[in-house]
Amino acid sequence: MKSGASVSRRTQCVWRGGIYLAGLVCLSFGLMLCTKTGLGASAVTSAPFAVSQAFQWSMTLTVFLNYTVMVLIQLLIKKRGFSLKDLAQIPFCALNSALMGWFGQIWTLRFTALWQNLLLILWAIVMVGVGAAMIVKMDIVAQPPEALAQTISQVLGKDLGFGKNLVDLCCVALAAATDLLFGGGKLVSVGVGTVLAMILVGRVISVFDRFCIKPLRQLAGLEEREQCGGPAIKNGKDEPSAMEGETK
């Protein structure tokens, strides 16, 4: 007969995977919405959006290529330190880009008023922030932009914020150059929406972390691991380990 501990661990794994996938759906939908406002795409998708507009390629393809390049850059930087978990970002790239492409096909609403598009971009920012927070806190596979930012920050001896800002700025610069050189000289992928996303997504993540992440991590069994230094459930009850009391 299987112990209550194994059943509980299996349930926690299901919750963890489900929350991660829900975050991926939210993130993909939010990133797609950003491209539908006419106010500019989010920073990390501005370059693939610019390429898709300039050369009439699908967003599914350009987002996948963009994220794959980010994974390859990590490989070049880490070399022997590049792990299977890093390589697992490739399936993430495929699923994220496929979801964005699918959402883009079924979303047919178009707004002409500025206030409507501003509300739409704010909705998109909330979805991106919530999705990103859920993905990061489930600690399964990192998003390529965040993983690249972390790799760069570690190599340069800077904090993660510096790496994130550098990745965002490079994406936006590449998008603007693509618009100007191949998009008829008009900025399409970079706009006020891009700036709002760069400023507000982090704030949304902070608020979501404060009010919602702890119960989600408890469902996934991750809070117990943090508190006890490993699997904390045995015979259906919480069992402290030798590392209990340590905090991050």
C-alpha cells in the first residue's frame, strides 16, 4: 500500500506543474496582447515582433528563434557549465511561441481609441507579470530572457536587475533598428507600451509575490522544502530535517 507521503508528493507535483503551465499561458497571452495595441510590444518580444512585421514572418517562428538565440548565448557564456536544465529552455521556447501564435490567431479585436489601447496594454502587463511570477516561483524551467539576464549578471559580477535591463535594452535597440532599416523607417514594435511594460511588469510581479505566491508554493510543496531543506512530508505529517530553521 502506498504511503500518504508518496500520494501527497504526487499531488504537490501535479499542483507545481499545473501552476507552471498556467503561468506560461498567462505570460504567452500577455505578450501577445502587447503586440495588438499599436503601442509597441514588450521589451523581450519587441525584436521578434519587428522582424515578423518587416519580413511577414509568423510570430510563432520569430519568437522561437529569438528565445533559441538567447539559449545559445547562454551556452557560449557558460560552456561546460551549461546544464540539461538550461537546455530544457528549448521546449519552453517552442511552447511559449506556439501559444503566442495561437492566441494571436484567435484574438480578432482591434481598438482605435487611445484609451482603449492603453487599457489593453495594462491588461497585457498584468498578465505578463502574473505569468512570469508563477513560472519563476515554481522553479522548473526558467524563461530564456530571465536565464540570460542571470547568466550575464553572474559573469559581470552585477545584480540580476542589471542583467535584465541590459537584455531589455538590447532587445529594444535591435527592434528599433529593424523597424527603421526594414520596416519603412517607422517605429512599430517600440512605443509607449514598451516603456510601460519595462516599468510596470516588475511592479506587478512584486505585488503578486506579496499576496499570492506563498499559498501557490505551499500547494506545490515548495515552502516546506525551503523551511526544511528538502522533502518535508513523511507518513502524512510534516517532519523537520537537520536544516530546519534556515532561511534563504
